[in-house]
Amino acid sequence: MIERIKKLPVWFFTTQKGRTPVIEWILELGPEDKKRIGRELQTIEFGWPIGMPLCRAIKGHTGLWEARVNLSGGKIARLFFCVHKGKMAVLHSFIKKSQKTPKKEISIAVKRMKGLEP
């Protein structure tokens, strides 16, 4: 039996009030989309480091990465994460509606990343 070891276990950003925005966002999705996101996060956990087409570093924001997930109905999801204390800290997520990633979405992830305890 081959034992698989998580190279980068997933952890979801939690606000000071105890909310986990990305988990709340995922729970609003349909069952197939939840599975797709789960599979891709698992791929990152066990296969890190991973590049395109699944993961890409965000230019100009050292340490910030995006996971790219194709959802049902042609929708595209992006999940921003960083590596923090040996874990994949999933910071923010959204449905991408334009070619270029909105600066607002990146700024949310950057703010959360900077707020992580050292």
C-alpha cells in the first residue's frame, strides 16, 4: 500500500470573529462545484509545489498564489492562498467574471495574508 503524505495541508483563513469566509463561499456552491474545488485543493495538498494550469503566483505580491478551478456551467473560480507555517492558508475566493483578476479581490487576499500571525 502506498502511503500518501500531505506536503501542504490546507487551512482556511479565519476572521477575528471566528468566520471562515472561503468555507462559507464554498458551502453556497452546488455539489459538483464543491467536489471540483475539493479535488483541486487535495491535488495541491499532496502535490505541492504545483504550477500551471492549477496554480500560479500572483505577480507583484510575493508569497501569494491562486488556485484555478473550472466549475460547472463554464464558471471559473479563483482561490487565493499563501504558504504559512507549513500549511496552505486559503485566504479568499471568488467567481471570475472577466479576463483580468479584479484588484479588489487581490487586495482582500493581501490584507488577510498580512494579518496572519508570524
